[in-house]
Amino acid sequence: MPNDHGLDLDEIFEVVDTAEVLIIRFHMPSDRRLLVDTRSTPVDPPMVRMVGRASSVEERFRSIKKLRPRLPLPERILSFQWPRHIRSLAETGVWDRIVQRMAASGHPGAITDCESMWQELVRAERSETVAAITGGEGWQTIWERKRP
């Protein structure tokens, strides 16, 4: 059921609650993706990490194998676009669901990893927003203030 954010949160919660490996695509930061890999072993904790774009599904599977060489390839990778600001992940409860899923692994560092990742996501979005406003790398301003 869509909510005020124009998203079907029930469907997103279902993906977050069931996917072994999940990719969230953002409009800002546009070149980064959030990889949530809930698979774990006694020596391999679950992983939440920013990754670059992949040019194909095959490339994404290869990149996951490189990041997690001791784990078998996942059967599938679920993905969805997050068209809102990063902070709305928390406002809608999606981020809390991700943290709960990671914490369920029982690995002691899972929650700390999520907290660190949250800070990185917020910083990355802010950095790209500033670049968009000031005409930073990858952006062009439409209007520039004339310097006296």
C-alpha cells in the first residue's frame, strides 16, 4: 500500500525482511548503491556497504563474490530504487528494518556497522547535494552568481 512517500512500504519491508542480498539504488548519491548482505557464518558477519554501480547483473554477482569469497554466490539479488532522501529511509522505518535484520545474525558488530553506514549514507548525500548546488564534479550549475 503506497504511503505519503509514494512508496509501497509493505512490498519494501517484504524485500528487506526476506532477501539474502539486497541492493538499494539512490538518486543521490547517484553513483553509489547500498549492498545489504544478510548471509553470515561464524567467521563471516553480515555485511552492509556502499558499492559502485554495476554494468550488469553478472558484474554485480562477480563483485559480491570478490567481497565475500568464502560464501557461495547468492541465488538472487533483490533490488529497489529509493527515490527519496536518505533520511526518509529512517522516517519510513525501512532503515530500522535493515538494522533489525542485520542484528538478527547475532554478530556483535552488526549494529555498529549499520550505524557507521548510516553516517556514511548521510554524508554521501550531503556531499552530492552540495556538489549539485555549487556545480561540483559531475554537475553543472544553471545559474551562477556574478562575482563583483
